[in-house]
Amino acid sequence: MKKSKIPAAPDLPLLEAADFYLEDEEIFSGFTFTGDDQSYQTAENMALQGCMLKNIHLQNTHLPRFDCTNVIFENCDLSNVVWIGASFWRVIFRGCKLTGANFAESHLRDCVFEDCLADFSSFSNATLKVVTFDHCQLNEAEFFEMNWQHTRLTNSQLTGSNWFHVKLKGLDFSTNIFDRIALSQENLPGLIVNQEQVLVIAMGLGIVISD
């Protein structure tokens, strides 16, 4: 089996401390932001380039056409943030709260989600290339019609997640945990699972297993 690629790490310059704020068309480059709260706001066409954000709060924030390149989010609260149609390249989300975050129709390349709480998040109709989810909670998450290449999920919670109309060949669920999951039967060939997961998937498809 062909080995999955590893996401390229963000390339960060020497960072300067600054205050974070939201404003249409604003471009931030080469800054570190700590402890700011910009929740319940809207800003269009913003960009982050070569930045680090620590303990930033963006709950229920709308950021249409957002662009994010070479960025690290660490211990940030991004619950219910709306990033529909955004672009993420070489981005790390570490220890972040992403409950209900909406990445629908976004493009993610060389991204890592590590130790994140991302229940009810959405990646529907998004494109993921060289993306890793490690030790994340993705219960009830939406991956409907997602396109992916070299995407890995390890040691994560996937109960109730939706993978309808996703090509599953080569995707490895075997180290993850779920007691129910939504999959399209026609896309199952090539999906990698463990023995316990086979039973869960079979029951979800209405297959009766005889003792």
C-alpha cells in the first residue's frame, strides 16, 4: 500500500507580537497574537500569512473568503466559526476548540488537526490534500461529498460522522473509534477498518449477523 504523505510544516518568519482584530481585506503577516477575543463578528477577505495565534477566541465569527498560509492556531476557541470557501495551506490547529466550525467548500492543503475538539464540525464539499487528524473528537462531524488525497485519521472519535458520497478507498479508520457512522455502501470497497468496525458498519447497513 502506498504510504500517505506527511503535511509540510508551516514556514514561520521571526514573529512580532501584535493585537488581533477583524477587518475586511486586512492582511496580517509575521505576527504572533495572544489572548484576544473577536467573537461574534464578521470580516470578509481577510488573510493570515506566517502567523501564530494562541488563546484567540473567534466563537460564532463569520470569515467568508478567508485565506490562511503558514499559520499555527494553538489553544484557540474557534467554535461555530464560519469559514465557508476558505483556503488553508500549511496550517496547524493544536489543542483548539472547533465545535461546529464550518469548513464547507474550503480547500485545505498540508494541514494538521491535533488534539482538537471538533464535534459537529463540517468539511462538506471541501477538498483535503495531505491533511492529518490526530487525537481529535469528530463526533457528528460532516464529511459529506468531501474530496481527499493523502488524508489520515488516527486515534480520533468518529461516532455519528457522515461520509456519504465520499470515495473511501485507501482511507484508514482502523485506529479510530465509532459505534455508528454514515457511509455510502457503493464507496466501501478499499476502506481500511478493524474487525470491530466491520460489525458496526454492517449493522448500519442493515445486515443481520448470525451468531
